Amino acid sequence: MIIDSTYLKAFTQQVFEKMGCPAEEALLAADCLNQADLRGVDSHGVARLSGYVRLWEKKRLNARPNMRVVHETPSTAVLDADLALGLVAGPKAMRLAMDKARQVGSGWVAVKNSNHYGIAGFHAMMALEEDMIGLSMTNASPLVSPTFSKSRFLGTNPIAVAIPAKDEPPFVMDMATTTVANGKLEVLQRKGEDAPLGWAQDKDGQPTTDAFALKKGGAMLPLGGDREHGSHKGYCLGAMVDIFSSVLSGANYGPWVPPFVAFLEPPTDPVGDGIGHFFGAFRIDAFRPANEFKEHMDNWIRTFRQAEPVNAGDQVLIPGDPERMLTRERLANGVPVQQAVVEDLENLASKFELTFNAKQNA
Amino acid sequence: MIIDSTYLKAFTQQVFEKMGCPAEEALLAADCLNQADLRGVDSHGVARLSGYVRLWEKKRLNARPNMRVVHETPSTAVLDADLALGLVAGPKAMRLAMDKARQVGSGWVAVKNSNHYGIAGFHAMMALEEDMIGLSMTNASPLVSPTFSKSRFLGTNPIAVAIPAKDEPPFVMDMATTTVANGKLEVLQRKGEDAPLGWAQDKDGQPTTDAFALKKGGAMLPLGGDREHGSHKGYCLGAMVDIFSSVLSGANYGPWVPPFVAFLEPPTDPVGDGIGHFFGAFRIDAFRPANEFKEHMDNWIRTFRQAEPVNAGDQVLIPGDPERMLTRERLANGVPVQQAVVEDLENLASKFELTFNAKQNA
């Protein structure tokens, strides 16, 4: 079912307000989920709203957090998010990184005691407004095995980097450090289709095409897919994200990362607080005049767009292009929402005495 | 032929001195090449020495550079390397990043007007001595096609990250953002063997197993190998390295990066100066007490070492493990050097009136 994106966002904001979030934070969190829906990361949009509510009901998420900086230098900080929505802790930490960049050229903020922060790119893109480069990463529920192993020790641990250009749109990469994001496997599950080899392994660590492998005790694979194709590099990247997000901040890392789903209990022997994120901002003019940089970015982007395609009609894309096209389309025509998600939202409406009328806003 | 590593390093230093490098810089550059040989990155060790000499003969490399900081904030700088050996410019920039980290928590230095800087990990690892995290990246001769293209627009653009631990050895990742480094293809060429699909494409952009594909106008592939396995993510990473190294610093990017080999002329329409690198340093205690962090790193490392292997007898490796094992072995028993490289070194000895006696030092 296709639903108007503004309606979805307004409803999402209402739900967060009913949880007790201050209006401004509820709006911010709703915007973050909404951007995921607009950009085509459907698994991280309204589809996830009831998941946050369930964590809140289990008191694993704090709607009125007292977030505070617990360690600081001119260019770095650690933020204790007090179990806030990551959707709120992320922008707060990113703003702090940008404040530091304004002062000393760059800023880096590690966050502990947080929760799922939505799409990594949302936070990184905040830097663009101020002629800064933004970086964002987070660890996540352990679903990924290191190369040579069948233990699920890493999350899909995404990395996002947003770089401003002048007349061209910005360069925005936002990628899980696995072959594919979990959402891609879920799409195949719904369609009843197999996955390509290299996306997942079964519970014995053997290559599989079973899109349900994860639900049967298997694991997702680091970018590269197998050792011959560099899965140890994907493992390195995922590990780096885990360490920056959580060993630097004092959050849980590796197998200790608390699961997003409320029906799974967090490990009883935590090594830190909540999950962790890591944010960075570089002021462009801490390196060279911003206008000069952005003109070269335009040239970089145009040059790569004009790379010779393998197949006539194909075009080389700039990171962020597919999401921009989808955003335009979905702002105009609405966001496709699975029937199960529609029902989920209807249930939330009834729980919180709100109105959710998908049909009237389709 | 197996040659004593100390002998190779001393000879390398002599060659750089004959080129006119100050003794201290010649030693530094020799150490960088030597570390590549010890760590098993044979393509970046003495095998490359004559290449630097040829660039110097063509006046594309400056043995007595006047390197200077051309832009600066408390946490960032741009270094103009004045066409120095990257092997010398890299450590200088890394020291500057570490100085800034000592002052304000983190330091970031972009370098322009440089040359090939050896292995990325050498520079990142400098940070370990001072309880810092080190980052290092560089762009390189364009040999890699963006996803959907047959244009060679990116280098193998490596990323290295070095993170200290307490009793465990450090976490050191050092990876090309391609499926494999070019050196891996060269090994197959010498053996007359085919490459797995996903390593290279032919001149028409089609998948190939031809290990000579690159020499026939083909291209290397970004990490992921093909679109279905996430090659657009490898493309994103390589692009990020290109932009950080060269658009931030004012060096050449994309197809304009000057080739390492002296027989290929640099593009006649440069968009910047030389090639570019990017370095970073975080002081650990800019986030939390260093000892606390390092104890958690030990726990991280031990936990991952104990991940359940797929095959009995296998063990999950920590980034840096294979290189450490090889270094131990090669320090004890010597470095294997191809016959063609031995002849190369003998020619350098005769050119510079030096002695190179491989047999006596085998």
C-alpha cells in the first residue's frame, strides 16, 4: 500500500510523543525514520516504529533521557546517551562534532548507552548544511560472522560519509559492511526467492542460498562474501566500526551488543553500556577554501558520471544518486508500506489512542 | 632467492642516499620498504626500489624536497610535499597529525604533491607508540573501474587503521579497496594461473579469469567484485579515499592521478599537484583512559580469536595477525626476492657504484 510520506511522518511523531518524547525530539526521530522510507531503506523507516515502542515498554529505551558529555577534548567527546532513542542521540552527537569542527577544524564524538539510530546517512548528512564532511557509524545486533567462523560476532555495522559539492548534489555513501543489508534478505524471504551465494552462510558456516539462513542459526557475511573475494576486508571494516563505536565510547561490542528486538534479552554479562555510535565532522575550509573544494567535487562527480558504461544505456552512479531519485519519487507519489507494517501502525494507533488511516492517506 | 632483511634495508638506504636523500630520510624510506617485505606485501618492498629511482631520473620525484604546511587549524593541516618520496612525506604528515592529536585530541593531515608512499599500514602504525589510533589512506594510479563502467578511474586506494591493545598485539588493518591488491594478480601471472571471477574485468567490462586482463586494457574491480556482491560499496570506499586524499589536499584525483611507472607520462591537464594521501590520529585518552581502552581491546581480540571456526583447526584471525607471523619468520630466515628483482638491485648497485651481493647475504 502506498501512503503519503508526510502523513507517515506526522503519525510517527505522534507515537514518539505518546512514548513521552519531548515534541522537538519526537519530530527529529520521526524525520530520521521518514528519511529512511524516502531513501528506500524500508527496513529502517516506519517498519521499525513498533520495535522502538516494544523496547520502550521493556524499559530498555528512555524517552526522557538525560544525555551528558562524560569526557571531552577540543576535538573529541564521549556522550552518554542515557538509553535515548539513537534517532535522538545521533543528531545530538553529530551537532556536538560539528560544534567542535567549527572551533578546531574537526570534531569526533563517540556515543555509549544508546539504541538503534536509524540510517547512518541521516546523521552524516547533517554536516552538509554547514560546508562540512560528515561521518557516521554504529554497531548493531550481532548477525555477522568473521571470516573462517560460524559465530555471530558483528552487526551489519554501517559506515556513512557525506561530502558537499557546489552545483552537483552531495556525495553520500551509506553502506552496511556486509555483502548486503539484512533488509535485502527479508525482501527475498517475502518473495520466496533464493539469495545469491556470498550473502549468507548456514549454521555450520557453509555457503548457502537459503534466504532464511539467518533465522535457522546461520549468519550474514562480511563485504566480499568469501575469503577469495576479500571477506576478510569486510570483516576488518565491520570490526573497525565496532571498536570506534563501542570500545572508544564504553558501550557493548561484538557479541555483547544488545539485540534490537525486544523479545531477545540483552546479554547478562555486559562489557559496556547499551550500543555505541561514532560521528565525525571535518570543516572543509580546515583544509582548503570551501568554494575551491566544492568546485573540484563538481568536477569529480561529473567526471565519474561520464565514465564509459559497460552496457550502452547504463550510467555510472555517484554515491547517493539512487536514494535521491527514490526520494523525489516517494515525496511525489508516497511510500510503499507492506500490509504487515500497516497493521503494525494500526495497532500502535489503537495502543496510544491515535488515528491511523492508511486508506485515506494512500 | 632468500636474502637477509637487514642487508636489503641497508642497501635500500644507500640507494636513496645516492639519489640525494638526507641520511635520516633515506633510512626512513628504507624502513618503509623493508616493512613491506617483512609483512609480505612483496610488491611494495625492494621490488619497487628501481621504480622510485626511475621517477627521480625523470625529475618527477624530489630527493631534497622543501615540504611545507600550506593550510592549518588546531586539528587539521595540508602538507605540500614538494614531490617528495611518499615514503618520507607520509611519516612527516603522520607525525604532524600526532602532534595535533596531542594538543587537541585528534589530528588530520591531507598531503598533496607527493609520490607513492609504500604500504598504508606503515604510517598508521606510527600512532601505536603513543597510545593513539592511526589512520592512513592514499590514492594511486587509476587501474580500477567504478561499478557499471569500463573506465579506469580509481586506484586500489588502500585504507589502514592501527589500534593499540594492552597485552595483545595491536589491531592493524591495511587493505586495498579492491577485491585483491594488484600484487595478487602478478603472483598468478608468474605462475601462469587464472584468477577467480570477481578480481578483474576485460577491456569491454566483462567478467574474466585472465590474470593478464589489466595489461590487456581491462580493469581491477572494487571490493565486492560485482554489483550483486556489493562492488558499489568497494567503489564508495575507493572514491572516499580519493576525495579525502586529493580533493581535500589539492592533489590529482580519479583519472588524473599520475602513474607510478615512469614510462607512462602523467596527464597533461592536471587538476592538482602530484598524488595525495590522508592521515589521522586519535589520542585514545581523548575518549577514555588509555589503560581501560586497551584492556577492552585485549578482551575484544581474545573474544574474536575464540570465535567458533567453520573447520576444525582453522582460527579466526585478528587484523594484523598474518603480517605479524610473516614478519617473525622473515626476520629470522630472510626475505624471498624474485630473480628479476635481484637483477634490478644489481643494476641499481652498478648505476650508483654500490655493492649488492645477494648470494653472500642469502
